[in-house]
Amino acid sequence: MKKFSYKSLFDVTQNIFEKIGLPPDEAYQAADILLQAELRNIPTHGLMRMPEYINLWKTKRITVKPDFKIIRQTPSTALVDGGKGFGLVTGPKAMKIAIEKAKNAGTGWVAVRNTYHYGIAGYYAMMALEHDMIGISMTNANPLVAPTFGLTGMLGTNPIAVAVPTKNQPPFVADFATAPVARGKLDVMVEKGLDAPEGVLQDKYGHPTTNAAALREGGALKTLGGDPERGGHKGFCLTAIVDILTAVLPGANFGPTVVPTLGYVKDKKNSEDKGIGHFFGAIRIDAFQTAEEFKEYMDEWITTFRKAETIPGKERVIIPGDPERESEKEKLKNGIELSPKTLKSLLEITSEFGLNFPEQ
Amino acid sequence: MKKFSYKSLFDVTQNIFEKIGLPPDEAYQAADILLQAELRNIPTHGLMRMPEYINLWKTKRITVKPDFKIIRQTPSTALVDGGKGFGLVTGPKAMKIAIEKAKNAGTGWVAVRNTYHYGIAGYYAMMALEHDMIGISMTNANPLVAPTFGLTGMLGTNPIAVAVPTKNQPPFVADFATAPVARGKLDVMVEKGLDAPEGVLQDKYGHPTTNAAALREGGALKTLGGDPERGGHKGFCLTAIVDILTAVLPGANFGPTVVPTLGYVKDKKNSEDKGIGHFFGAIRIDAFQTAEEFKEYMDEWITTFRKAETIPGKERVIIPGDPERESEKEKLKNGIELSPKTLKSLLEITSEFGLNFPEQ
């Protein structure tokens, strides 16, 4: 795979977004989120997504001049209509509102409808850290996950991210899809001819399968936990809660009514397109304890788990956020690899728009 | 197993709590939570717990005259010190504060320290329903769950409950431990000589095991999802987030520093006893949409999943809250069964306190 510098990929990404009409500050913001995904080694939410974004813009499902509106608010909440803008632009604006609300009310909670894919959930949660707040971010997505005992994908892989400030330790940043395996990881298994692990997929008849291509062939992901004897119904509860907070609460498309952006997901409901939904939260630490007290105690939490005894063959308990931060450091130094497919699509897009693509 | 009427068990439970010195209204409140667990078929959080509660009172870890205090507050938040009172008394008071905060600020969030086992998480979440609010409830607990790659139990089975109001449908009530299998279910497997499912337990050496007695023999529960290839690290994130919100945020004992109430859990840290912690939330629906609009849309969510196509051999997708509500109806009519062990312990307690135990 070819490697490119962070700066060069950032610039070309910003240029693409400017070319389709985003104002420079918004193009910068959108590029920052995609490049954070690359640095944090979550390429499924990075530049790989560019063709999908461009396609949504070309087919006029997304506009670069959305009417972003606060529809309703209270001291600690806001309902935002994203006006069919990019999630990468709407999301940061909405999270900033949550942070501002928290400054006055102790916490801030913003639900968003009429928005689209917003990149990595963790980006938004981490926005709260510099304000000494716990940040929370969730979104719904294309229906790929079957509810417990259900035959077809009816829920998104609906991620949850929570970022927690610390004193001397690096922050705790959990950012995870609530499904057992990421769609992108299944794609990699298909490319490599590997089987998927047992217990995470079912085929179009509802039978367990290890066929990593099951989603493309009418199958579905199981919920986190898999079968009920291993707690899969709890995974269903979790993914459902994210769907309710992100979509039912703001009035976006929920579960199977989400208008798909993936070619192989059937549009089951011919729904009115109200976009997907996001839910953001900011909790001011000093609403509960002094930031100093809390951050020291959080450091103690992290070091307690970091130095935990491990099972045979494993060196350490991994603190959420550690691998991503290590990746960020490495890629800033050594450059970012792009898969051949992502590179090809970026070359096509830049060529179409008359933009230069960086040398390696 | 013997069956008793709801009313007779309620009365004897209230009598026991009054006998140890709780004021009548608080004894009524505590009995209501335990009996709700019985009705909802969660006996592991019902009368089975009475010996543990009595023991905590006898050993003076719990007081019946706690100094319940709001330590800090903002328009949408409060930090509560439970003063080492029963979670069954402190919990409802704290959740009421969250609901009152939400009336004015749109949402209310209350973190509690110096408190103990609070029964079923769902009870508190459901308190929000009559106010047209979404209710949220979490707690930490005895450390039984090993973090991903960890050798020993360092986290509780830390439950999350979320209750969502509806119009004509019964409410959505998710109430689930974030570990793959409940401790009580493992106890039942031991009694019946059954193996535990694969992928949910490890022995004291960290090796996978299906020995249902593993927890009593120095082993630990895995996180929801099991091994990382099936998303177990996401389960770790989830259980960790509950620990941080319920314990680090209010300053209670977190993870492995929780002073155990189970005989077979070693007190690893000889910690100062700051109790366990709870975290409660109330979200006013009409902070986002009119309650009417939301409840109709939530009904649509529920009916969409209720009528979903199912996998072979399964009749329906189960909506969170359905089985518990069906159980409640049945037990109110036909009575509540007590296991021989629970019955024996209740007979001992009532005998000790000179109370009558109801006829069958």
C-alpha cells in the first residue's frame, strides 16, 4: 500500500469538499474528521467514504448549503434539523451546542435529524475533553443488524462513543459499533478469502454462517453477544436504545426505515427521507466534583486497569483509546497508507474535479 | 416451589424493613422495588436478596437513618451522597431529583455515592414514564467481570436500564446486565448440574471454561461479546462506561475497589468503603418533540419490530419489556413462587424478628 503524509491528504480532502461547494471552514472541518479516522486507524470511516459522500451530493440527497436549524430547546437540550447537510458539518455544530448548554446547565444534549454519515463517533465525544467535560456521541446507520430472532437487518451498527477527561493519563476514549464485527472488517475477510468468526452472522434464511460475504447476500449481522444464551438480547437492547435516542427522539428515519446508502441494502420501506439521526451529550465534570478531584480519580481508574494481571499470552489490558492514540503518533510520523481501492477512487474524484493528487 | 400472593409477600417485606428501623414510607418503597423484581420474573434481584440486605445492616455497612445529602448541583445535575443508606431508599429519592431537574432544565442527571445494591435497574428508569420522560438508570456492583485480556473479575455486571414512553403500545423497557450471563442464572446451572455456554466464562488461570461454578472457584465472567473477534472489547467499553458514570463521577468505589457483598469475592484492595454508585437520567420528551408526536413515532418503532420476519423456529421478535410485563400479569393473578432457599431464609428472618410469615 502507498503512504502519504497527513498534511497532503488533509489538503486534498479539504480541496475536494471546497470544490463541491462547502465553505472553506466547513471543508476544513469535514477533512479534519476524515483524517482523524485515518490517523486513528479506522480507515472504514476515513477517505474510503469519499465516493459515497460525493455520490450523495451528486444525487442531491445531501446539500452543501443546508438550512441548519434549532427547532426546539430547553436549558440543557436542543433539537436540531440538519437540513440534509453533511453529518461531517452538522455533527460538530450540534456537539458545540451541547457543550455550550453544559456550560450553563451542567449538561447539554442535542438530537439531530435530517443528517447523514458523520464519520467516527469518537471525534465528537473528544470535542468535550478540552472543556473538562465527558463527551458522548451516537448515530444510527444503514440497517444491517437483525434483532434477536429477527430474519433481516433492521438496525444499524449504531456506534457509541464516550470520552472522559484525565489528569496525567491520556483520556479514556471508547468508540465502538454496537454490532459484534465492523462491516469494514468483514469486507477485508472477503478480500482475503477468510471465514468470519462463528456466532456473528446469519444467512438470508436466518441460519448461522461464517460466510464473510453474508451481508451482500441477503444475510445480517447478529447483535453484540450473538445468541441469547451469550447475551445477544442485551446487544439488541443496546443497539435499539441508540436507534431510539438518535432517530425516534429527533424524528429521523429509524432502524429499517433508514434510506440506505449502501448499494446492497434493500430500501425496505420506500421511506420519506428524514435522514439518519445523531445524539450528542456533554457532561460538565465540575457539576459533580471539582475537575481536579475527578481527573485524579479517573487516572487511578486507568492505572488500575492498565496494570491488571492478564490471561496467558496477553501482555496488557488495553485501555479504550490507547491503540488509536498509538496509531495517530505512528502515522503522523510515517504517513498514512491508503488501500488500492481508496487510492483509485480518490484519483478519479480529483481528476474529475481538476485537482492535484499528492505525490507519495 | 410454593406460591404466595403478591400482597402477602409485599406486607411481610415491608414489615421486615420496618422492623430493622426504616420509616414506614421507606419500608414501603423498598418492598415495592423487591416485589416488582419478583413480579417481573427477576428473582435474583427480589426477595432472594433479603439475607444480604439484613447482613449489611447487621454489620453496620448500611444504616437505616442515612444522612442523604445533595453535595453539589446545577440546573440539570446533582451529586448525591447516600450516607450509606439502602440503595432501595436512596435510589428512588435520587431518581425523583433527576425528574424534578428535567421539568425545568429539559433533562436531569443524578450521580450517587455511598449507596448499596438498589434492586432492579428498570424500576428507576420506569419512574420517568408517567412524566412523559425517558428514564435511564445504571449501577456498578461486585467485581465479577474480567476486562478483555484481564485475568480476574474487575468490573461489576453493571446493568443499564432505559424506559421509553409510548402511546397505545406498552412502554419500551430495556433492563440488562452488561455481562453476557447473569450470576443468578449461573447459580441455577450449578444447582441443575448443567454446563455454562461456551464463551462466557474463564477459570482462575484465564482459560475458557464451561464450568458454571467458575466464579466461586476464582474465575471470572467475560464481557458481553466474549472474545475480541466477537466484539468482547466492545462489551468491556460498555461495562467500563457504566463504572465510570456510576462510580468515578460521584466518587464511589469503582471496579475492583468495590467492597464485596458476596462471600466468594475477595476484597482485593482493602478499600475505604465509599459504597457503590448509581447514575440516573430523565429526558423530557417535549424538550425534543411534542410528547404526542414522539409517542406515536415510538409506537411505530415498536410495531415495526414486533411484526418483523423471524428466523426458523422463533415466533416473534421480543420487544424489551414484553416478557416482564407478561410475567407481572401472570404472577399478580396466580401468585409468586419462591425458591426453597429464598423461602427458608425469609422464614428464618421473620422468625428472628417475631414476624408472621404468610400462609400459602
